[in-house]
Amino acid sequence: MMRGQFLLKLNTLLTSIVGVIVTYLLRSHTELPGMAIFGLAISACILFFILFSIVVTILGM
């Protein structure tokens, strides 16, 4: 149980870091409007969260 809680917290932390990095890269290297950057960053976070969960599930088996 403790391992699952740790992995969930790690996943949340890494997802937040990915969101910050994606937002920074989009703001500094593109001329997209603010809401487009926000939407792409949220999409990247959701995708990373799902992929990390799948990897953890596969490795846990």
C-alpha cells in the first residue's frame, strides 16, 4: 500500500514538472496565444500521467 501511495505522489510530482517544462518551452519557442499554450500543457500533463501509470502497472506485474 505504501508503494502505491509513493508512486502516485511521484507521478503527481513528475506530471507537475512536465507541465512546467512544456509551458516554458511553448512560451519561449512559439508565438501561440496564452490559452493555446495552457491547453497544450494540460494535454501533455494528462498524457504523461497516463503513460507513467501504464509503465508503473507493467513494471509492477
